[in-house]
Amino acid sequence: MQKFFQSCYEMDRRCYEAYGLSEDILMEHAARGMADAIGERFEKGASVFIACGPGNNGGDGLVLARQLHGDYRVSVFLPMGAKSPMAKLQLERATKIGLTLCEEVKDADVVVDALFGAGLNRELDDATQKLLHRLNALRGFKLACDVPTGVGSDGRLMPFAFEAELTMTMGALKEALYLDAAKDVVGEIVCVDLGVARNKYEMHSNTFVLEAEDLILPSRLKADAHKGTFGHAAVFCGEKEGAGIIAATAASRFGAGLTTLVVHEKVAPPPFLMHATDVPRTATALAVGMGLGNHFEAEFLQRQVIGTHLPVVLDADAFYSEALLETLEQKAREVVITPHPKEFTVLWERLTGEKLGVEEVQQRRFAVVRRFNARYPHVTLLLKGANMLVAQEEQLFVNPLGSSVLSKGGSGDVLSGLIVSLLAQGYTGLDAAIHGSLVLTAAAARFEGASYALLPTDLIDALADLEQN
């Protein structure tokens, strides 16, 4: 995993003051990172069009143009002029080696956006919006310098952005790149070192970007084991019994030694799932809410869920149950909640009385998660979305590995099953949520069918092969 930050200004300042690295030096390294990325993808002689803004992001673009000039056919477009001292200096240097500015947007093998970098906090004016439309219409490979123009400091689009295939972000990863709204415009994200190693540039952070290699599977390494060694997951099966069966099947496939559906009445689950009208005495973790409806009385839930010490996953209909929400106050047990944005608005209103809209949650995902975390630091929150967020005790993790194939009913039930399986096997709530999210995205990545065709059972089937990677 890698650290990420809301802002890099303090770390840049430390480079100036503690390391003696000037803005000039940092710019040279920023541009060199982009130049190397272009060199890896395109042979010398390819055409490169660089749209530069008036500030230091434009300065980075001008340094890139100077570094590429002579090996590549470079065109520089400076529609707003050079206004910051560094941009003016870099324009002077680029001009001295023979670069001339072009007067219009033109297509090229590589199209570089160096208009505005991190820190944008206002909507783009009409002229810049028109320019972005023209840049996005070009056919060349699109590279963004630091942050695609139009992605705001909080990740919102202002109101749309340069559609990069590669974003070369400078110094450290930035929170703005990982809001759901930015997912379609950032492309691949690569961090560029600015003259010192990452661990020398970066400061302390409690926020991390998860990577595929962070996944630790619950592999069975000891031969002296039995089904009781790997826990007993109890999954409540409610009005929409399919949701509970999907979750329980995922739990069993992902290593729970035993999995039981807790039911009101007899159902017909797969033969490897047990069912009972009470939580088994040997249960080691619970999952409740998936397709639950009003199937169980509050008194039953009080006795079987709230009145126990067992680790629990709350999902879906659990957020509409005042009885089940009492578990959020239980600081001595592992509690994991997995709402999607609409469910989070319901949850938040029930807990605080404050109404949030889904759009507000989506536009302020990091802030919303931090507010919940401050109120319930002992609870592990997994907020679903294009980039899943996991938070507990001031630590925040983002899983950016998901894709739209997961946008299908039942995917969330699989996730709940994965998490309760790990809880049953002894994982902490935080680790269960992190690795549950990673295994869900890993299973989705293995799907080879049409983008619209994934079923929950495809995700469950893929679990069997993940250990072979």
C-alpha cells in the first residue's frame, strides 16, 4: 500500500527548507518523470502537444517541452500566458533553446495537460472548459501533469475534466485522485519522485491506497487442522432469501469452516450450508441485513445479535433497523458496516438526525467517512463505491481496484460474505474489511465475460483460483 495526502504543499516546503531543494529542482524532476514515461511508450520523433497553464503546473509543462525538444516534435500551447515567476523562467529557458509557441490546439501522438494541477477550488471558466473539450476530442495518448485539469482539490469535477489515460502526480499521491467522480478521468496513476526518495519526501499519514499485492488470503498452511479451526459464520437469511444464501455461499467458499443460515422457516440452501432458527452456539461471527426486510422481530435480533459479543457485519436492511444499530455503541466487539451511499444517508440520519443527500455523500466521500469515524472510531466502516473506502480509528484506506462489472445486485452480498468469513476465522474488523474488499476486486478482475454479464456466482467461483496467482 502507498500513503496518500490531502495536500503536498507542506512536503514541498520541507524540500525547500530542510533539503535545500529549490522549486526549480523539483520542477526538473517532475518533468523528467513525465519525459521518461513518454520515452517508455513512444519512440523518438513522435509528436507531443503540451497545453500549459499560467502557473507552476504550466511551468512543469514548459520544462517537459525543453527536455523533449530535439528528440521529439514538440508543440507548446500557452493560451493564458506565463504568470507565475517559475512559469516565466521556464518559458524563457524553453525559448532560448529554440522552442516556439503554437497558436492553436492540434493533435499529436501525445497530448499533455499541464494547465492546472493540484489545489483547484473553483469551477473552470468558459474559455478553459472549451479548451478542455478540444483537448478531450484529440486522438493522441493523453497524459495529465499532477492532477487532470478540472479535478478539484476535493476530487469533485469542475464541472468536468481532462480525460487522462495516465496521470503523473508529483511527489506523493493525492486524495483528489481517488474520489469516485475522478475515477473515469485519472486513468493510470503514477507518482513521480521530486529529487528525493518517496520515504524522504512523504510525511506521516494515516491514509493509504491499497494495491493488489496487499491481499493476504486465508490460506491453510497447517496440516493439523479441522473445520472448527476456521470458525463458524452465521448469516441471517431474511425476506429475500437469495441475498443471505449468496453471502453464506461466499463465506463458505472463502474459508469459513462452517456456515449456517439463520432462518425463520425452512429454506432450500445448497447442501454445504446448514440452517437453523437460532444462532449456533459454536458461531464465531455474524452477518445480518442482506435481504433481511422485517423478517425477524426486534426481540429476536436483540437476543441473537445485539446481546452477543460476536463480531458482526451489518449491511443493507440493517441500516433501517433501530435495534441493529444499537451494535454501533458496543465498543468491546468487532463491528463492520458496509453501506452504499444511499444506505449511508439513512444510517447517518438515524444516528444524528442530520439529512445528507446521496450526491453530497458522493461529492464529499472522504469528509463523510472521517465524520463517521470521529463519532464511532471503534466501528469499521466500508463505504461502497467505485473506490471503496475503509476507515477505523483514524486510519483510512481506499481500494481503487474496482470496476463497473461489480455494478450488479448481489455483489454487495458477496462482499458481506467475504468479510464475515474472515471475521469468523479470527481477523480483526479492519483487516476483514480491507482484505474482503481486495478479494472482491481481485475476483472481479478475473472475470472474462462481457462487462454487463457478471453474476454474484461468478465472483464466488473465482475465489477458488485466487491462491494460484
